[in-house]
Amino acid sequence: MLRILDACVTLVTFSCLVEGVFGGYGMSMFAAQTSPPDPCYDDTGNPRRCIPDFVNSAFGKEVRASSTCGKPAGRYCVVTEKGDERNRNCHICDASDPKKHHPPAYLTDLNNPHNLTCWQSENYIQYPQNVTLTLSLSKKFEVTYVSLQFCSPRPESMAIYKSMDYGKTWVPFQFYSTQCRKMYNKPNKATITKQNEQEAICTDSHTDMHPLSGGLIAFSTLDGRPSAHDFDNSPVLQDWVTATDIKVTFSRLHTFGDENEDDSELARDSYFYAVSDLQVGGRCKCNGHASRCVKDRDGNLICECKHNTAGPECDRCKPFHYDRPWQRATAREANECLLAKCKTPYLSHLFIRNCAIRRENLNAQDVVKLQIVQVNLTSLQYIRLNIVSDKG
């Protein structure tokens, strides 16, 4: 225990030395001479809220699909309509042929409306079976929307889920169904109040079978949420939009009702899920303390933290910068973490908090030592002598 206390005294002592040598004007002048302009600081060097660029965080990322056509190669048929006439044009999906395959990579490649590439599931995977698409964002993002552009008819029922712990657990984001109560035990278009702002709702919007191709489903995470206009002051919504992974579950296919007729094999080959583009629009989550995300030495995406913050999401203060508790930056206040000032009352608190030592865990000798350190924190010479004397 004495060694722990000695280490803590050394830690606090170093903090005081840093404050004395680099604190105030000297540190600011040095930073101004060497640092390029930074969005996290204004022209006078004062901190301000900064956020990474808005991006499609799904672009180029791997998507895991529970079902993909082409293994083995097989027939699928595309339905077209002209007036009351319905036609089926059949093709082959073959995973081994680059001209005939429809892999999950097509979900997040460059979306060119003049040259659509579509991921496609196996034929007729119908309720109660489902098909899932799972996307890892590799880091926490604040998600603004999730959208899917379809090459097939849109599903009759589907759900969007999010994970905040890299796929260990999942919570629903949004449900779509023509039968919300039956499929998801949810009412259709329930009212969102401040009491249920973190609750997924179900809607029958965007569940029509038509168009047979090119339909869009776009979920806005904050649409209709009462506190969206005051997002900076809503920890509930800040948590609601946070995700590390996104999962889309297709639960029920739309059909024309002909899948059980005499030529049902041809009909069933016409029913599948196909998506040309999956987007997840949002920003790397940095709590207002970074203007961009970068990869660390291990290749992991992290925030390039400013305002004396640290952590993958700038979610804590840097060592020795505990003069006030960490806070998320807002439009009005940057909430920069401040270097600890060498004042006895504060450092006494810092000493106890950083070392996580409770008096009930100390023996009598340690309590006396702790009291001496607390009383004499302003005297670096005394602390040094105290350490030397203990080691001796």
C-alpha cells in the first residue's frame, strides 16, 4: 500500500511541475507556434465544439449476409409489368462467375444508377425464415439515417437493429410491416413521446410491393423524436443514435399469391431479396472534441481528440486534466478538460480519486501517511522528503 501511495504522490507532484513550467501563457504560446489551424479552436485559440465530417459509414465496408444466391448456381426470375400483363425474365445466379454473381460486397460499393450492382438472396426464403445483413462500423458512430435501395420489391416486413457493443447485443431501431401487430407485436405508427424516445416503432410506410424495382426504405433516427431540437441536452437521444454495428432483418417477402399454384416453381424463383445500396449516414462519435477520426497503430478507428480529452470517443479527460469533470461539448460550451491546478483542496480530492484509495481499506500507518500528504501537497520539497524517508 505504501508503494501505491508513493506512486500517487509522484503523480500529483509531476502534475504540479507541469502546471508550473507549462501552464498558462507559456503553453498557449508554444502551441500557437507549432500547431496548424484546427476546427476545434477559434481564431483566438479558444476551444469550441468540433465534429467529424458527415459520411456514409457503410461505404466500402464488409457486409455479412445470411443468404446469397449462386451456391450452387441457380435460376432466378425478374418480374415486370406492363398494364395488366405480368412477365418473368429468368437468369442464372452463379457465385463463381463475376458476370453472374451478386455478392454482399455490392451493397456498399460505389452506387452508380447507370450500372447497378445488386446483392441478392437465395430464392423464396419466406417467413418464418428470414435473411439478415450485418454491418460493422468498426467504431461508435452517431447515426443519422439507414437507407436501402432495392432491386427487388421491398419486403412486406423487415427490421433494422443496432448494436453499441460490437455485435454482442442488439436493440431494435425500426420496424416496417403491413402487419405490425402480428409480426412485431407493435402498433402501427405509435406516437413517440419524451417517455419512449428510445423505443423503436413500427410503420406500414414503404412496405408496398410496388415499385417492383428501385424502391427505397430510409429510416431517420431522430425523425419524430420530441427532443431532437435540443439534441445537445438530451443524453437519451445521444445514446439512441449511437451504434457500432447495424443489422437488417428481412422477415417476410411480398408475393402475388401465386407461389402455391401449379407453376409454383417458376413463381417461387421470382421471390427473393435484392438490394443495390446500403447506406448508414452519420458521424464518427467524438462527443464534440474531435474534427476527424484516424486509425491507430493497430488499425482501429479512433477520434483524434482535442480539448485535453482522450479515449476512442474522446470520452474522458487526459491525465492531469481533471480540474472539472469531463463533459460532452455543445454549441455553446466546448467543455474543455482543464489542467489540474496546484491548490491543496482540489489536489487532495484528485489524489483520493485518481488513486482510488478509501480510508476503510488503509491500515493506521497508511492513514497517517495519507493525512500528511493531503496537508502538505503544496510543498513539493516536503513530499519528496516524505518519499525518500519512506524508502529509507
